[in-house]
Amino acid sequence: MATAGKSALTARAEDFPRWYQDVVARAELADNGPVRGTMVIRPWGYGIWERLAAALDERIKAAGAANAYFPLFIPEAFMQLEAEHVEGFNPELWVVTHGGGKALEAPVVVRPTSETVINYYFAKWIQSHRDLPLLVNQWSNVVRWELRPRLFLRTTEFLWQEGHTAHATEAEARAYALRILTDVYQETIVDVAAIPVLVGHKTARERFAGAVRTWTCESMMGDAKALQMGTSHELGQNFAKVFGTQFSDTDGSLHYPWQTSWGASTRLIGALIMAHGDDFGLRLPPALAPVEVVVLMVRDDEGVRRAAVQLADDLRRAGRRVHLDDRTDTGFGRRSVDWELKGVPARVEVGPRDLAEGNVTLVTRHRRTKEPVALRRLLDAVGDLCDRAAGELRDEALAFREARTVEATSLEAAIDAGASGFARVPWAEVGEDGELQLAGESLTVRCLQRPDGTLAAAGESDDALVAVVGRAY
RNA sequence: CGGGCUGUGGCGCAGCUUGGUUAGCGCGCUUGACUGGGGGUCAAGAGGUCGCGGGUUCAAGUCCCGCCAGCCCGACCA
């Protein structure tokens, strides 16, 4: 049985950006900060971030990296050392010029990313091959000047994790960057966030400032635009050279280590909204939902409260994250809509009518269906729902992406198809000149991959690869 | 930085062209009653330096000048 009701939001098809803003506001995910471009993450949004961060953190640690923390303030001089890094980040820097009421002798940069400070310490800590590999990660905020902020997607300050590693060999660094890409980012995004991804590497034009290669996970949002979900960079020896990081090898010779860096941010919350949301609000995969199941009392009489409390207890004991909504001074419709907006995967409605028949009503958020369930079957039914939800959301997103992806054989065809989705076109048909043309059409190459969708191998030429072209956030 | 637009209770807006009584509407908020299975009904309330500064006038939300802030569109970005 489908649930009734009209949308509380702007329809997605009518105005996607406005729908997005509506969801962020109505699901109480975030608010604009008082300084332009800054963001207040509200408890519901932060609850999602905590779960996402935990999923990433667990995998980062499994990959051997340990958490550390480096300072927010970076000497301006550090930022000016690596040529491409300078060029890439200077336009985005916030510089502190005063402290304690006086002009600082040397201005200080608010970190836009931490390659430079971290490498300053790597130079100190790395002396011997025995110090390698050095694998650190930090959870932090970063600050970048932004011209057009949008909550979660592009804000002046955002939260992320950034990993930084140093290895004895190029092959090892490369393997590690790839391991992070697939075992941390791809796995978290696909398995936990239930968002299908395309993996590949960036063209020179799209590469991270200071990297020799940038690997990326790219996804399609509900408006058929692309969003970069997580990136992993091979930095080569670029930073090691400018910071003078060297290690003595077993034979006593000195070498620069090979490095990686990688990050994923609160932008993933934006991805969750745009990949799974519908006209009725957010749809959360259970693993990321701060509340998996809400028990909603229709009225507070005829033993409803006793039954609802009991059910919530049973669910909690079964390991589910449960919220009991007993606000019976608020209308039923209002409360239903609230939880739907927030994307809670399962809702259990408890009222006299159900109880009279020994039932409750179970509502599945992502399908917007409701069905009566016998009281004694509820734990299993909620369990099934939570087990199935992520897979069904993922299938839906994948089907959408496939329907909006075109195999193109020429640049012209790719430009045409890119307007309404992704185009897969041989990179040989694009090239750096083609990339310029694409830019003129507000299109970019999101990533390069093999025709079968797999990652290029070490030393493999780009010539036989396919470019995924699309509009992007 | 170039072009277009907007500032009026928490949010969204009307009022301005043609100055004139007490600045209004929707949503939200408070209280109460009736309700209650998808934003329910009724009643009574609270809440405003009309962005800021100056000017014109007997009189300015409304007209004039300046400033400030924000939004949208074009080149960067997790």
C-alpha cells in the first residue's frame, strides 16, 4: 500500500537546487553560518556525519594509518614552496594578518589542506628506511575562499579527513593510494552510503595541485550531474623535495620518499541528499541513519503508550537505533512528514486500530509503502527492511545512472550527451584541446578509466582509456 | 572582478508607481478547546529600529542622494 500525502518540498523535477536547499532546511541538516559561506551542521546532519566518519575511520585504520592532529595555522611561507600547490591554492587562501591586536611579523595561513605542515614534520621524522612507511590521517576542518557556497557541497569551512603517507618506493606509494581509493572510499560510498561510483584518474587539468596523479570516485546525482566523492593522490616526490625529506636506505644511500594524500569530506552528506532524496525528503541508508526506526504513537490512549514503549524497547534490545515519538500533542500528519523529511528508514505506527488486531503499521521510507505487521513479527520485519534498504537505494541510483549514460564515439556526441548525463567517450577523441572545448560547454572529464570501468595499471598509457564526461558540482 | 536584482515580525512576501488615520497577508510561534491512521479545525494572543545614514516635505516604508549587505548570471574548487 502506498502512503498518501503531498510533498512538503519543491518538486525535484521543478527546481533541483531549490529542492536541495529545502531538504537541507526541512530535514534540519544544516543552516548557513553568520559569515558568508560558513555552515552550521545541525544535530541531525552531524549524526549522519558521525556515522559516515566512523565508517571511513574504521577502514582507514584497517589500511594501517593512524590518526594525528596538525595545526590550523600554517606559516605562509610553507604554502609557497611547491610550485603547483602554490598556484592551485593561492586564490583560495584565508590569511591571518593580525593577532593580539597587532600586525603579525609573518602572516599565517588558515589551512586549506595540510600537505605543507605535515611534510614539514615528515622531514623531521623520516630519517631511515625503518621510518617508512609513515601513514597518518587527520580529522579536521579546512578553510577555502569560495565564490559560490552551497551547504555541504561547497562551503568556506568544511570538515574532512586528510591522509598523508610516505613510502620508500614509487610502486608502494601508488599501491597505497589505490588501496585507499578502493578499500576506504569506494567501499564506504558504495556499501555504506549505497551510492554507486565510477573510479578512475583525473586528467592533468583536473588533478590535485601538486600531485602527479589523482584517483577519484565519481557519482551521479539525481539531476544527472557528477559529484566527486573522494580523491586519492600520488604526490611523487614533489613535496619531499621542497621540504628536504630524505631517508637513508639499507645501503646508506639517501632518497626522497614517495608520498600520497587523500581526502573525503562533509560533501558526502550533500551526495547522500542528492543521490537518494526524493520529493518527500531525505532517504537514508540504515547504516548512516542516526535513527533507523521511529516508533510513532498515533494517540495516547487504549494502551498505545504501553505497547509503543515495549516495542521501542524490544527494537533497542535487538540492536536497532530507535526513537519513540510520543508527541501526541502534535498532529499525526505533521509527525509523519517530519520523519519522512529526515529520511528515517523505518517507521512503526502504533494506534488503537492496529493493536485491536494485534498489529502495528510498518512504513518503509524509501519505497513509501505501509503494511500491517503482526506484533510478534515486527523485529524480523524491521530487520528485513533495514537489510534490504541500502541495496534497493543503490540499485535505484545505479539504474538512473545507467539510463543517463551514453557511449559516445566523438567529442561532439559527448558534448551532446553530457548536457543530460554522462558520456563515455574514448580519451583519444578528447585530448587536452577537447577538454578546453568541453569547458566551454560547462562540461569536464570526470575521470579516465578502462573501457570496462576498471582502473588503469601502472605505466598504462591514457590513449586506450575512456573519458567520463559530464556536468559537475 | 563585469552584468541584472533585492533589502518590510523567525521564514516567504504585499504595500512604494500617485507620500497622509492604527504597516498588512501566508507560514511558523504561544495559549486553550475540539481533534487525532499523512502538515486537522476553531478561538484568543505574542512578535516590526520598514538594511544604515543624510536630504526634500506640515508629513517618508513610499520621493532624492550616498553607503552597507545579500541574491542571481559568467572564470576556480573536497
